[in-house]
Amino acid sequence: MALNTLAESQAPTTEAAAEEERRAKEMRQLAAAAYQPPEKAETAFLRVMASIKWEAHPAEDFVRAVRLALAAGAYLAARKLAEDGAAKFPEHPELRKMAWILGPPVVTVLHEPPDVTIRANHEWFARHATEYRGFWVAVRNGELAGTAKTFRELREKIIDLRGVVFDKIR
């Protein structure tokens, strides 16, 4: 009976050790694939990555795998690993950071009316450019705000720069 108890207590340790060795072997294979010659690295990395059972890997393996994916040039795989790792380990700061940095770009659309001053400034230049040939001009809201022979001189005249367009008329 005592032998049975001893064998039972060692079984989980042996299973855990075997699992740890399997994970370590998978990570060694992933590293070897990532450091193939550049023309082979991405394909080799993706092949090994697909064969790995990621659910058994700790957060540190995901971090390492993201770095290896980047080294191999497998950028979309790096994004997926970072996203999967951050989903599995949401409290891991490095995985969250990697997922945010490698994540898809976010486009924000603002539904604001067009800036009418741009059109007004453009129209002023179209109508008056020939009158100020050789001068620097400052235009705001479609009206002349100042002129000078040099930009520095004109800049000293204009105190409030908001909405001002500077140009040298040639």
C-alpha cells in the first residue's frame, strides 16, 4: 500500500515535468524556425507556430513567441500571438502592451462640417496673389493679415497665429 501512495504522489510531478519539457521543446523549435535564413524564416515559423498547443503555455512563452515572430518577419502572426496572449492573460502588462502596439490601426471619423476658412484663404490667394508678388503674406479667414519682405519680419507682425496661412508669393 505504501508503494502505491508513493507512486501516486510522484505521478503528477512526472506529468508536470513531461508537460514542461514538451512546452520547452516547442519553444526551442519555434526559436530555431525564427532564426532560419530570412527567405525561409517566416514560413518555417508559421509552420511550427501552427503545430503548438498554446493553451498549455504560460504568459512568458507568448511574450517570447511574439518577439520571435517579429524576428522571423511574421508580423501578422506576432499580432495574433499578442492578442491571444493578452486575452488569456489580461493582467499581464507586457502582453497587453504588445497587443495594443501590434493591433490593427484604429480609424476615427469625425463628422464635422468642412473648415470654410480653407476655401476663403484659397480664394484670397487666387484673387490677390499678383498684387503681392515677391512679398511674404499672411492670410486669415480669407483676409490679408499682413505683408513683409521677409518671413521673420512678417512673423513679428502677426501675434495670434491661429488660422493664419503664411506664403511667399512668387
